Amino acid sequence: MVADVVVTELRPLAKKRADFLVRFFLLCFFLKAGLVVANEREAKPWVAQISKNSDWLKKSYRLNRQATKLNPEICFVGDSLTEFWNAQGDPIWQLEFHDKRVANLGLAADRVENILWRLKNGGLAKIKPKIFVVMLGTNNLSKQSPDSPDEVARGVAEVLKLIRSKLPQSRVLLLSILPNGYDPRSKLRKSVRVTNEALREMEVEGEVEFLDIHDAFLNAQGAWKRTLTLDGTHLTMRGYELWMNHLHQPLADALR
């Protein structure tokens, strides 16, 4: 009889503890989600900021060391689309650059403010490439609380200003943001186009060249051309081949 009484008395207590734990973990989840959204809203593309991604600093410093050791003629700067030249794009990269010194400063998930931080903190140290190939901004436009095209353009302008001030002898090839997503009528697709128009205005003869390759990846209906994308954002090897085809002349001109 005593055992039965104890069990009966413990059940409500156990239920209360379980309810408390559920509510506690839910509260933690929503607080964390709220902090993520708040941090995204507070981050500004024109203010250099460290990424919250795991091992980001370690990867950033490793890329800087590799670039310094290589002393590149050409330097690519950007996010995952740039980093994945070393993955899906590697056969094209090796074929094109086997006889050149080319550094890849791409880091997946980077936003403009993260790239700005990397360049301010060692990314431009001890290198003097003839040309920078810069593509950035798509992650700012596609994040949970997206930056506006004007805000992204302001951040890109800071990146260009930094490169030009630190390395005035280097040319900059500023690339348009590529299509993002499968729906040609989406808000994100429109934001990409508006941002690209703002980037076009940053061209400075003899210093910054703007190269618009956005539409080269789309058919007449605005859909991605077959075999060029993995997921509506990232490129296949054929996508990188198309990208490289557009780089041939500007790179050749810079290296003459």
C-alpha cells in the first residue's frame, strides 16, 4: 500500500518537471531565434564584422597565409560561389590557371560585412595582385532579415574603397550577383537585379570594371539554364565553365 501511495504522489511531480523542462527548452529556442534575427538586423554590410560561423576565424587566417605565400597575380574574393572554385569548379580552375599564381579568398556563407572584415584584417597584407575578381552580396539579400539593395551596394562600395586605398596599383573586376532561387518572379530575384544596377554605377575607368554575367545563366523566361546550377544558387562544373568564359578577356587584359 505504501508503494502505491508513493507512485501516486510522484506522478504529478514528474509531470510538473516534464512540463517545466519543455517550457524551458522552448523558451531557450525562441530566445536564440530572436537573438539571431536581432543580430542580422543589427549587422550592416558597410561595417566590418566577424562571422558567427564555426571555425570562421581559423579559415580566414589560413586563407590569408596561403595568399601571402603564393604572392598572387590574380585574387578572387567572395563567398561560397568563389570558394567552390576549389570544388565543383576545380577542373576549370586547374585548366585555366595551371601556369598562373591565383589566390582564392572565398568563404562559404560570407556576407559583405564579413568579407570587409577579412580584407581589413590581413586579407590584403603582403599581396599585390594585378587584379581582384570580386563577387559578393547574395547572402545579404537572401538572409532571414534581408538587407536592401541600397544597403548591400553601400557595403560593396566600402570593399572597393578599401581595396583601392590599400592597393591602388591593382585593378578590380566587380562581378554582378548571380541569380538566386528558381522563381524568376521572386522578391529575391528582383533584389538581385536592383543591386546589380547599383553595382554597375561603381565602375571607374582604369580602376574598377563591372562585368554583368547575371543573364548569361538564364534562359529567355528567366529560368536557370539546364545543367548550370546545383540548387538555384550554387554552380555545377558547367556553371563555372560559363563563368570562366566571361573572365578570359578581362583577366588577359589585366595581366598584359
